[in-house]
Amino acid sequence: MSTTVYLSNPTITINSVDLQDQCTSATVNYVLEQLETTAFGDTARKFGASTVTSLQNNTVEVELYQSYAATETEATIFSLVGIQTTLVLKPTSAAVSATNPSYTLTGAYLSSHTPINASLGALSTITLTFSGGVLTKAVA
Amino acid sequence: MDYEVTSNRLNGHSRGDIIREADLGDLTTDLVFLVEAGHLSPLKVKKSAKTIDTDAKD
């Protein structure tokens, strides 16, 4: 059995900015909306068909350490709120291949950001959810 | 327009590299966001102080 354990190598770029060393969590949700195609005569619900193409409804959620230093998290993220951007995520920093695919979400929308998320004695983190956009997978 | 990379976070590029917008692939956003965030600095075109005579010499 082969599984994947994430230790230190997953890579993430947001708007072409490498934020790997600020990121602690990343989740890519690849969703095609479920369209019901059940018709008279069917004895069970059916969804989708080879001739039915539904819309993608993707999201990417990332958790980053907050940093207000130049060119760090806050400087990179703040101006992206309310617009579309592109994210690229890979399981490891190695070259893109069939065993290290690259996932690109183009046209993802960032609707909100928490510039200050402060708790006494704790590292500040932010959680971002990018919605929409077209997800493509590359293996070369 | 050319840009100088001014951070070490720009994917595939190092600080000091001179790049063009096309070098960053499909960004979706305008480069102004990378300039505002300090990752890029637009390079100004320097005008030559002297004129250059390009006519062939006799």
C-alpha cells in the first residue's frame, strides 16, 4: 500500500508568490456540480451522464502564518481580496510528474481575509478560502 | 515592460532577475499587485544621453 505523508515538501504559490514556508495546511476541493438526470422509468436516482457536463465549483483552503514583514504573507494577500487570482499546488517540490502532479486553479476568487487574528501567546495564522475558477491537473 | 524581481518568493525567479509579464505565466491578476506587495519593481527605460549616428560612413 502506498500513501502520502506530508512532512515539509508540498509547494503552494498564490499569484505566483511562493508561500510554502508560511503554509501549514492546504486543501484542494475539486467539485463538479451534481446534476440530476433521473427520468420517468428509472427506479433509482441518477446523477450526471456521459453527455452531461456540469460546472466546476472548486475551492482551495489554505492556512498560513501571518507575517507583516516586506514581501511576506500580509503584503502578498491583502490586495488579492475581492479579485481573481491563480494558485498552484504540488505534493512535493520535485518536478511535475505523474507521481507529483501539479494542480492549478485559475480564476479563483478570494472573498475575505483576516489581517489581524491575534491571540495571546500564540502564533498568528490566517485561513483563506479561494472559490471558483478552473482546476487543471498537470503531470508533465 | 521589464520588471526587476525584488523578493525571493517569486515562483521560479530570484531576487535581481529581470523578467517580463509573460515570464510569470497565467497570473489572472495584474502585475500591479506584485509590485504593491514588493515582489517586483518596474524598470524605467533609460534614455541615452548621446545620439548615435547610424549612417554608414563614406
